[in-house]
Amino acid sequence: MSMHLKPHRSSLVLLLIITLSITAAIWFTGTPKPVAALHRNDLFAEGASAALVLCWYLLVLAARPRGRVTTLLGVGLGSLFVGMWTDALDELVTLPATTGWTDWLEPSASLLGLLTITAGIYLWHREQLALNHLLRTRESGVRDHFQLDGLVPMHRAAYFREQAVDLVAQQRRAGAPCALIAVDMVGFHAINARHGFDEGDRVLNRVGQLLALNLRPTDLVCRDAGDRFSVLLPATDQAMGEALAAELREAIEATPGYTAAGERLSLQVRTAVHMVPAGNDSASIVNAIAAMHRRSAATIRP
Ligand SMILES: Nc1nc2c(ncn2[C@@H]2O[C@H](COP(=O)(O)OP(=O)(O)OP(=O)(O)O)[C@@H](O)[C@H]2O)c(=O)[nH]1
């Protein structure tokens, strides 16, 4: 069983027992239809629909932690599957006229499923709005999981460039300048060398989180590469950009954290602010991003 499904083992076992019980009850109560009497198109359509709902059920459970939303979606999709599965079995078996329970089981399970899925989707929507709030400064209204950084919980450089082009075009229409900040760790290779690459990874992760926490909701931060991060500050002048860059440096250097072995780390970062004037062509942002990282690399910290 996939490790993502392990927390949902009891739900899966319950659905399996219900499905096997219904299948056995229908099979042993009725008479299998001869092959010539089967409606192949109906059988295929109903069987495939049930299989697809089962796939949705597994994908949703595998993607989610346990909780109220997952329970509602699981019960809903599970019930819908049971309704559709009963419908598909109906194509294989002729039941005696006295067996009335399958007539109400299929529509009731499907209706219960749809109602429960609707309640689950409503709560999922509320949950997602709360999560969107947490992801401010890590995405600018566009989510692209293909461009997420595997190490630091934020997007990568390509996403930053795409969003920066859009944001700068918006700012141009509003006549406001944007600021870019390059954040580069100083002597990061020494952390890897002294404490190991895994510890270096943890430091990058923590630095990324500190940056995200210390920005305004409208700002965007991404990991550029290695120990370099890029920040976009819409509607920001030079003075504000410099002030925010100083705050970011202070936030990181004041809370360097500890290694797994309990050794206090000492972190230093350098920043470079690069202004994108109000009327600037949005395509030039790509050059501006490269320029700010060059400027940051040339900055000497005491
Ligand atoms: N742990 C870890 N290290 C990385 C990762 N990506 C790049 N690095 C390391 O980051 C270091 C970056 O080296 P430099 O660009 O010289 O940075 P620095 O040591 O901070 O040097 P200065 O910026 O000149 O102060 C290299 O040692 C890379 O191996 C990563 O994903 N995880």
C-alpha cells in the first residue's frame, strides 16, 4: 500500500468489506446473465464510471492528511462508488423480482455520495482559502506545482521570472516603481563543509521560511539557485526597498537557529536592491533580475 494511503487504511478496509458484501449478496441472490444477454456498452460505461470514481477516491485520500474535509470527501466518493458499482453489477446479474433492496441501494448511495461530496468540497474551499493566506509571499495568485522548489517551500527562479514580468506590467499601468532584492548567503559553503549537506539544506529551508515570514502580503519570494533568493516588491520605491532589505538581513542574522547536534549557527546574508522604474518595459525585468544578483555578488559584507 502506498505510504500516502497508510493513514487511511481503516477507511479502505471498510470500503473493501462493503463492496465485497454487496457483490456477494447480489451474486448469490441473483442469476448471472448469459453472455449473449449482456448489454456490453452499458456494462462498459457503468464499470468504467465506477472505476474512475474509485481512482478519485484513492487520489483524494492519498493527497490529504486525515481530518473533517478528508472524511467527508472519502465518505462521499466511497458512497458514490458503491452506488455505481451496484449499478454495474445489475448488468451482470438478474435479480429475482422480490429483491427490492438493490433498487433503493444504488440511488440512495449515489445521492448520499453527492451530498457528502458537496459538503466536503465546501469545507475544502474554506480550508484552501486559509492555506492561500499562509502561502502569501510564496506565490502571486498563480500556483504551479511543477515549478515548486523541492527543498525550500516556495517556487523556483523560472516562476519568479514569469510572475515578475506580469507584476511589472501591472505596476507600469499603475505608474508605480517596483523593487527587486537579491538575498545571498555569505560563506554558505562553509556550513556545508562543517556540518554536512543535510544541515545546509535545513539552513536553506529555514532562511526561505524567514524571508517569506518577513515580507508584506503583496511581495513575492522565490529561490533563485543554491543559496540565493529573489524578492519582488511591487509599488516600492528605493528607500522602502532598502529598508525591507535591511529588515530581511536582520531577521535572518538574528535567528540563525541550531544544528541537529545543538550547535548554534551563525548566518550572514548580503542583499542588493535593484529598482525597476515605473515606465520600464516588463521584458527588461529578466535583465534586472540578473543585474541584482550580480550586484549582490559584488557586495562585500564586513
Ligand atoms: N546544502 C545545500 N547546498 C547547496 C545547495 N545548492 C548549492 N549549494 C551549495 O551552496 C554553496 C554556494 O557556494 P558559493 O556560491 O560560493 O556561496 P558562499 O559559500 O555563500 O560564498 P559567497 O556567496 O561568496 O559568500 C556551494 O557550496 C554549493 O555546493 C543545496 O540545495 N543544498
